[in-house]
Amino acid sequence: MSLKKQFIKTKPVVKVTFSIDAKDADSAAVVGDFNNWDAAEGALSKLKNGTFKATYDLVKDAIYEFKYVIDGIYVNDPEADFYKWNDYAGSENGVLVV
């Protein structure tokens, strides 16, 4: 799993690339505050090497909670900036600071 942040000097956005190694998975998505926790909106593309990946433009100077959904199972990213307990989910979510 990895997160890559690319700050754009001329725009108030950050290009964030989410990638997760899930060779045996059929589907993967990233869900969070930035896409209303919608797995369809956060679908990741599967590459030939088994990694799922996508890049999203997120508003700069913001904090987002997020998780990956791999074949219907929610998973945190170990490279999240930190974790925050979420009462609704009953678990911790990864937090992304951009």
C-alpha cells in the first residue's frame, strides 16, 4: 500500500495517488470523506502486476478520513498520516493530511 502526494503550486489541489497490492483481489476502491464513502466513485484500476491504483485531485489544506475496500473488506493504509477512531464505523480510519 502506498500514498503519494503531489502538491500543485498553481492550483489549490493535491494530486493523491492511492495504490494497494492485492494480486488475488477482484476489486478494490478507496473510500473516504472526499468521495462520500462511495466505493463506485473510488474504484481503483487493476494493473498487470496485481496492484490497484488511481490518482485523485483533493482540495489542499484539508484532512480526510479514508479506507480501502478490497473485495468488500475494509482495510487501513499503513502509510496513512495517522489514524482516528470513528464511532459510526466502530473502528479506526486512516487519515490523510493534504
